[in-house]
Amino acid sequence: MRKTFFGMAVLFAAAVPVGLKADTVDTCRMTSAHGDTASYLSVSHTISIKKKPRSPYVLPYSFCSNSYDWHRLKVNTAILTGAFAGTLLVLECLPEDATAWNRAELQDVPLFKRWHQHVIEQGPEWDHDKFYFNYILHPYAGAAYFMAARSCGFNFWKSAFYCSLISNVGWEYGIEAFMERPSIQDLLITPIVGSCIGESFYRMKRKLVSSGYRLFNSSFWGTIAAFLLDPVNEFTGMFLSNPARTAARDTSCRKTSPPSRNSLTLVPIIDSHYRGFSLINYF
């Protein structure tokens, strides 16, 4: 008598990295010794598991590893875009000697024609802005752009790349190019020096988080320092969750939690004089 073997194969998709979907379809067939073919049940599963990105402040310090928080980075980018527009309005109100903008000449040229002249026709130039603009405020701004990505879990190199995009594309060739030609100093100093300063800011903020957002044993000065070190993420944290503050609270809870009592431990001991076990009681 010919016998046909029937079976059932069920394949479950394993959960893959955050936010990704695993789709699997499997069809199994088997041929018996008598030449009969048995079809196994094919099952397709789609498993989608979304996990909240881990804050870099709960992970060990790393120069190259990543723990992406794309949603927060998009919010930070939108905030920086709004800040650029606001900064342009503030600079418009400053005296001409502070910005070196000839407002009478600018008003005679349409907005987008100005941008085309400054970027396409003329190109970058060596500017003559005040020292504190070029060598203090611009590096600090670069550090803030850098931290906007670094605190979202991006490593040093990707944060430096983000800083360069925001500084050069968003500001020098973007908003500011409507008013003046891109600056050679700013194209170099803001992303390069700013990223180096930003990495030191990142390390200082990690220490601030490990101390529970306290500086000189004061939460007030700790909050001020956090805003100076990472203004974009701290501003975002005012209306979204702040992973750094959450990590700081968890650290404070671990430091203030009382040690466990009455724990009994059995420890193996092997040396030249004794082989056996020791019973240790902590109280």
C-alpha cells in the first residue's frame, strides 16, 4: 500500500532591529519512498516590533557607536530651521557695523536674485565680521548643532556631518546667503571647531547626567549648564520627553537606593589549603 506522508511546517519570523518588519513565506515539499509528494502547510507571519531608542546617556561612552533616535533628530532640525529664521530677524535689527550688511543696497535687489548673486555668481569670500562673531559665537553654534545629533545617539562622525549640513547648507548657503556671500571662515570654523567643542560638551553632559543634573550640588545650576551644553535637546525636552533627564533620574535612584540586606550567597572556594564552599551572609 502506498503511503503519503503529510506534515505541517510553521515558520515564525524573528524580531529584527528596531522598527523593521520581518516577512517570511515558506513552502515545504517532501517526496516519499514510493514517489508520492506531500505538501506541507505554508504559513506567513509578519512581526513588527517598535522599540523606543535607547538614550546614549544610558550606554557606555563610545566615539563610534550609534543608537539612532530619528524622530527626535527631525524635531531638532525643525527647531533649528525656525531658530535660523528668528536669528535672521534679530540680525536685521542690529546696526550695520555689527553685520557688515549694506541694507540700502540689499533693498534694491529682489530676495532670490540676491541669493543667486551671492552663491552662484560671486561665491564664498573672506569676511570681515567682528572677532566674537567668527571665532566665539560661530564655534559655539557649531557645537550646538553637533549636540543636536550627538544626544540623539549619533556617533562623532555622523554628528560632525550633521553639524556641517546645518551650518553650511542650512545657514551659509541657505538663510544667510540671502543677505551676504558665504564666509570662508564660517564654512571651516563652524563645523570643524564646533564639532571638537561639541564632543567635549557631550562628555561634560554625560558627567552632568551621572550626577543627576546637579552642578555644585544644585539642580538649578545643573539645569543652566545642561542648556548651555545642549540647548537644542534641552529645549526639545521641554515639550517632548527628555531621555537625558530620565537617565539622570535612574542614576540618582540607583545611588540613593539602600543596599540589599539579609542576602545569603554560596561561594565556591578553591586554593592550596581548602576546597569547598563558603556560605556568606550580608546584613
